[in-house]
Amino acid sequence: MTVDVQLRFGREAITAYSKANNEPEWALNKRLAAFDASGTLALPHLEKTKIDKWNIDQFNPFVTEAKVAAADQLDSVVVEQIDAANVKNLLVQKNASTVFFAATEELSAQGVIFTDLATALAKHGDLVEKYLFTAIPADEHKVAALHAAVMNGGVFLYVPRNVELAVPVQAVYEVAGDHSLVAPHVLIVAEANSKVTYVDSFVSGTGTQMVANSVVEVFVGAGATVQVASVRSLCDGVHDYSFRRAVVDRDGKMEWILGEMNDGNTVTNNTTLLKGNGSNADTKCVSIGRGAQRQNITSMVQHYGLNSESEMVSKAVMTDEAVTILNGITKIEKGATKANGEQANNILMLSEKARGDANPILLIDEDDVKAGHAASVGRVSEESIYYLMSRGITRRAAERLIIIGFLDTVISQIPVEEVRNRVRQALERKLG
């Protein structure tokens, strides 16, 4: 049972933050309702993972930071994630402040809205209200409610009908300082026949008992294509909670590309609702666990539309005493005839003390469908290591090559070169 502790924030702090950012009254009311609900809601139900002793609410949510005039003045952990000499469409948030923002005139000329969430609430309130917390309700569970109460930034990205963006829109989120919080809310709306790629990175500076609590809501219009890529490289001083959900209309396509490279405890849930006929979802996820890290990673697709299709591929590598729960859920609802859902979950173990569970789950309520799954949990064969060592390679280098080869079968399929490079950089960092 969770021990009651004094919160570091309350209704007054939430109200002051909302008013300082000129949020509409309805937004403040949603915040306060979520804060009140967080006191009674249960934690999210997670298979084989208990988070009641993790840092859920012991943080300072509204730590402000100074803006910088140029990208090369950002913290080094951020500069590593960007091309500082060629910045185009980029938002950088540190703790509760947007510290850098750049957008090309081409975006506004096409009718695209790309801005921080505070600006969107102040200037495009009616449009934001139509979508905010409709894919992931603020009262879904305690962590979601806390996010809704203290969300301290994020991105609003609106792409009009028939507009295709040639270059990705990017964001970097940094948390730094003891008990600091980064809680961005990313809201993406892609109207019919549009196309957009959104890429973000999560990084951390020095500090202890830090928290990242992020939500992504995506709305894919008829015939639209949305790619969302996220590479998370937070240190072991951060508890990371991320919840992402997309709603896909007729003939729309949603693609998730996820690099879970944190060193700290991690919970992530990635869900796609294939509402429209002919809708499609593609999810790729790679992760590495090390030290005493605990990870619970869930990918889920719910099929509602006729002829909807989904594919999920998740791979994890476990070292030291790390534990990873890798869940893949394909749910085909009654009436989703001709749906096709495939998934594969694979875990590679490098230590006797590490533990990994791959749980592929098929929930089928319709007869005329196709569905399949594959799962494996195994160790690196000593024969493979011996073979590489016989060529003059050290054991550590041999294991490193095997890990890279295991994960690169997924990484190499990432269609955006910049995202591929970021995932590989995060992989190299975590492998030391």
C-alpha cells in the first residue's frame, strides 16, 4: 500500500501556473478536476510490475528555466540530439519551460500550426479543446490524472487537409535537478490526406528523484499518414512514465518508432485504435535494460475497422539484474472483419540474474480475420561468443556485436534516417 506523503504542489500552484500561461478557464478546470481525482484513482494496472514505491508524485512540477537565443547555447545533452547549425522546426523544453523554439515560414504558409502547448491553449483554445484528453482521458488512472493536473509543456501540431510535410518536426525534452519534472503533452492532429513526421528525444541532466510523465495523443484523418518517433535516454535518477495513443480514421496509417534506452525505471504504453476501414498501424520498439532497472513496455492495437491491419515488432536486451516485461496485445473487435494483426516479441538475455518476460496476447472477437504472434526469450549462445573471440575479439566486444546485430534487424527498418541515427547513438551510449 502506498504511504501517504505531503505533495510538493497543490491547487494554488496549479492555478498560478495556468493563469501565468494565459490558459482558458476550461483548461484550468480540467487541471483542477484531474488533481482532485488523482487522490482517489488507482495506479495503472501493469502485468508483473509494481510501481507503488516508485516516485509517482514527489516532484516540483513548475521549475522554470531561462530561454536561450541560439541552439548551440542549449545544454550539451540536448545539443547531442540536434543539428545545432541547421535548426529548422524544433522545440526544446527543460523542466517546465520552453527554452528554445524555431519554426520555418513554410509551415505557417501551409496552414500548419506547430507551437508549444501553452501558446496553443492561449491562441487556439477551441481547436485544442476539441481533442485534448479525448484519446487518453485525464481520469484513466492516477498517473494520467497527475499528468493532466501538472502538464508543464509539450507540443501542439496541426496539419491541414492535403498538406504533406517534407521534413520532420522535432522536440527535445530535458529534465534536470533534484525532484524536477518534465511533463509534456503532445497533441497531433493530421487532417485527411495529410502527412507528417514528429520526432522527440528525452534526456536528463544531473539530479535525483526526477520524473518524466508524458502523454501523446494522435488523431489520424482519413487517408493521412503520421509517424511518431521517440528516443528516450533518461538517466537512472528518473522515473519515466509515458502513455501514447492514436485514433486512426479510414485508410489512415499510424507508425510508431520507439527507442526505450533509459537507465531508470520505465513504464510505457503505446496503443493504436484502428477505427476506420482500411486503417493501418505499424509499431517498432527496441530497448535495453541494465543495472537494477525495471521496465514495463506495452504495445497494443485495437481493430475496429474492416480490413484494418497492424504489425508490432518489439526487441529487448537484458543485462545485469534488469527486468523487462514486454507485452504485445492485438485486440480484434466484433465486426472488424478481414482484419489482420501480427506481432513478434523477442528478448535476449545476457546475464543469469536478468529477467525478461515476453507476453504476446491475441484477443479475437471476430471470425473472419487473420492474426498471429511470435515470442522468444533466450540467452546468447556461448558458441557464438567463442566464435567471435577466436577471431581476436574480446568477450565484451563480442557481446556488443551480438546485441547490435539482434536489435539492428528492427532499427534498420526505421524509415527516417535521422531517427535511425538517434536510436543507434542511444544504443552506443547505453552499451558504453
